[in-house]
Amino acid sequence: MSTHLKKYGLHGQFNDFLNGQSSSMLGRVTSVHRTSYDVMTESGEITCEITGNRLKDKDPYQKPIVGDWVLVEMGEGGNANIIREILPRNTVLERRKVNASDKEEIQLIATNVDVAVIVQALDQDFSLARIQRTLTQLSGTGIRPMVVLNKLDLVSDIDQVKKEIHQLDADLPVVFTSLETGHGLSDLEQLFESGETIVFIGSSGVGKSSIINTMLDEERQQKTGEISECSGKGKHTTTARKLFLLDNGVIVIDTPGTREFGVTADLSALDDVFRTIDELATNCKFRDCRHQSEPGCAVKDAVSTGIIDEEVLKSYQKLREDLKN
């Protein structure tokens, strides 16, 4: 097995695809540009292209994505290096563009990912509903979720935030961080294991790239943007997804700001995320209870007694309608 590519997450299952294909080179897509792809190979990072049917295909699943393992035909005599095959993906992180329904409107964010870090800022960006939406999308993908709540230095009380997230999922790893004070940054890095691929997702300006920069050497640190004085929101700075190998062996993928996370999952994913509601619903008088105005609703009773927050139930109901449609 390639020693260099093993650092980038190469497992035996991918290496096996080289058997009988001596003319191809194995690599992992590290960045996607408008007309080209950066691919890390055993001999280093190279620029590649796609051609023919793959270039014309509008199905997003047929295009290389950051994190993909691919087979490359090396160009000779000034010809371009061509990605000929995308190897089977272990995991896929995707989203549906807001208000879209066609398959072409599904956007693949990263592949072969082990952990997705949902980053929000505590000052203005925090939204339990968006965390729930993202968790619903991650359910069943094989990607482990983690939440980072940044800009801890800008808020004075986080007890309510802790309570809401605990109600959502008591086992969900949550790290509070501050780039100003350094709080939580070392704790976050220690949660990652060597060889794992971690993708950071969240709105622009919440600090995704800045957090990743604390893990990178100075030469590879990314440019980060200012915060708009008018809106308090970050300006878009990361324009392309990029895969980095950290000194500790962790593989990190940074992504452009994505505020809305259109869900492609089904209703079963909803029960995985809203476990408390799912468990309470077994005590409702009616099996098809929608937890709105039905008599004998155990979920509504739990809201009135403070067992679960009303906002959690509202998010559940909205997501349920979205998934039905």
C-alpha cells in the first residue's frame, strides 16, 4: 500500500482497484475548481481534468468531489491528466439546494468523510433548527456529527444553549470555542483521530477556516475575511472546498459558507435525530398523532411540563413537513 497516500486516508479497498490497471495512477481529490481538479497522488499533487460523457453529465454523482478516490490517466507530451474513474464512495455528504426538487439541484459537498463538524457562532448565527436539519441529513450516512459553537467570548450565558442541545441529543459531542481566547481549540483537535477525514460545515463568518488555521502551519493557512459591520455576518472567503493533511495525521476538508442545508433524507432519519420525541410518541393516544392539537398527545404534555422545549417540537414538525414534500 502507498505510504504517502495512506496518510491521506487510503485503505486496502481503494488500493485493490489498481490491480490490473498499471497505466492508471491512484489519487484523492483535494480541491475542485471550475474546469480542473487537484489530486494528491503517490508522487505529489497534480492537476487533472474530466472529459467526454463525464464532462457533459449533469448528474452530480458522476463528477469528482473533494474526498473522492480516483484513477488518473497521466497525460504525456503536454496532454492533460484525465480522471477516468471515481472509486466507490464510503460516505457522501450532500444537500439539496433550497427550494429545489430535481436531482440536478442536489449538491455533493464531500465524500469518504468520517466526521462532520457543524460550526455555528454564538453571537448571531446560533440556530437549533439548522443544527437539527443538518443532523437529519447526516443520519444514516455513516458520518458522525459533532457541533462546534464558536465566539464564546461574545456571549455571557450559554446555559440555555446547552439545555436545548442536550434535549436534542444528549450524546452529541459539543465543543465551545473562542478564537480570541483560544478556549476549546485544543479540546477540539484532540477529538479527531489520525487517518480520519473531517469536514467543517456552516455559515460564512462563523470561523470554520480560522479554526482550521489554528491546526495548520503558517505556510498553508487560508485567508479569512472580515465581518460586515452592517450585518455582523461573515463575507464569503472560502470559495472552493479544500482538503488538508494536518501534522497529527488528521485529514480536514474546509467548505464555503452554507447557511441553509436542504435535506434529502427520509422520514426515518427524523426519528433518529429527534429521539426524545420519538420515544414520547409511543405514549400518544393515537398512533398517527402529529403532536399538534390531538387529545392525549404525550409529546405536547412533555412540552407543557418542560421536558422538551417548544422550539424543538416546532423544528421537528417543520422538518417532518419538508421531508413529506
